[in-house]
Amino acid sequence: MTDQERLAGYVEVWWEAVHDLTAVLESLSPEEWDLPTDLPGWDVRAVAAHVAHLEGILAGAPEETAEVGEPAHVTGMMGLYTEIGVVNRRDADPDALINEIREAATTRHTALLLDPPTDGQAKPPVIFGGVPWSWETLLRNRPLDVWMHEQDVRRAVGRPGGMDGAPARHTAEYLAESMGYVLAKKAAAPAGSTLVLEMTGSEPFAFAVNDAGRGERLPEPPATPTACLRMDRASFVVLAGGRRPAEVGAVEVLGDTELGSRVVGAMATTP
């Protein structure tokens, strides 16, 4: 697969994720827009505002400014940056937020189809907050961000779903790639330790800690891994996304249960 083909695939998964998110937002009652999400300090309206902000910047809107203060839930410079879009849209009408997301995404989708990126390591001409990402990183991350926020909204309003489409699989398997790092660094597993992740809807992921203490992905699961984790996609996503604990009994730990439990407790790799 060429870079252009792979990048075009990311674009289409992102486009599907945008459609799914806006469809969920359109179904909400006025009261549901004020419900809190798993993201500290953000209600449903804030999640939509955040997506509208970033998609607008990527579509060519000027960078925004706002007095965001020092919110208790914000950590780091990127957190302060993303708060700008939320503050500036705090009083926005739900229809306005939905339309802003749709219009910005449509503008960007059209541009990406007319002039598709061909080199994954090249730098996009526009990116939010000066993040030094390549085309590969930017286009691979956008479906993840949009779909994760669709799920934030779904959990907030009690409407589960959206777990079987291309954005769900893309996001879950993208997050799963970080499990080698979790095993080696966050869970401090010793060299030679192996981990298998069996997640519903995907092929197993296998990892090992090498002699340098780094987690690396294995081409095939070992016959007897040090630890094995079994869970559905929804449980994996809330854990790896740092949203909330999985439901009781949703995660099965086999083998070295102490190590497996450490891995489960350290799985959060994205805010």
C-alpha cells in the first residue's frame, strides 16, 4: 500500500466518524447537552465545541484566542489550547455547533480529495496549536479523536453504540499498539515478559519486553504468554482512553494475574 492509499483510508474513516458524531449530537434533547462526560470539566456541549474548534482550524479558520484562566481539570499547554474552543463556544446553540462541525469537515474533506497528501512524513500546511505532526500522525489521529468524543457523548447520555464501524476498529487497534509501552514502562514488567491482548472484534495483539527494557510487538502470540487480557472493545477503549474503569467482570486476566492487573491499571495512554 502506498502512502497516498493509506492516508486516503484514514481520511475516509475520519469522514465516517464525523458523520456518526453529528448524527448522535442531532438526536440529543436540549437537556442532554449539559450532561457531564467522563472528561473532567467537560459536558456534552464542551465536547462538541472542542471538535468544532479543531476541525475549524484544520479547515483553514484562523487560530482563536480566549481567556481560559487556570481550570482545575486542565493539565499542560495542549490542555489550555483545547480549552480555547470550549470557552469561545460556551453559549453556542447546539445547532450552531453541529453545523460548524459539518461545514468545517466538509470543507476539509473536499480539499483532501482534490489534493490528497502523498507523503506520510511530510508536514501538513495547517495544523492546530503548532503541533509538529506529520500527515501520517495527523490523519491517523483525527478518526481517533472524533470517535472517542462520540463515545464520550454516548456514555454521558446513556446511548451505547457505534462499536462496530470502521472508526471504532481504527481507534481500538491504534490504541492497542501502545500496550507494549504500557507493559514495559508503565507496568515495569521485566525483560522477557510477554502480554497478549484478546479484544473482541480484532485479532490478538502480542507484546514482549526486550533486553533493553522496551516493549515490542510480536508477529504472533506466544503459546504461553506471561499474562493475557481478554475484554470487549468498549472496555478496552474506556481503559486505554483514560475515561473510566471497565465494568465489573468485563476484563479477564490470565496467567500472571499480578502483572496483568498492573497493566490494566496503567492502560490509559490518551487524555
